[in-house]
Amino acid sequence: LRIMAGVDKEFEGEARPMPGINVGYLPQEPQLDDEKNVR
């Protein structure tokens, strides 16, 4: 799914969704800013 969503780009081979298909990806671990806190 990460490849189909365009998140992982370094792989061998070819992966394309069929025409008219939209791919979404929501990671379980969000990318957090190390400069911010939870206050």
C-alpha cells in the first residue's frame, strides 16, 4: 500500500493503480515535529 500511495519509492519492479483508481494512505505512526511538545 505504501508503494501504491507513492510513499515508498525505492523498490524494484512496477506498481501502478488501474486508471480511475485513487489510493490513500494514513500511517499508524504520525510524523511528529521534534521541536514541539504536548503542552
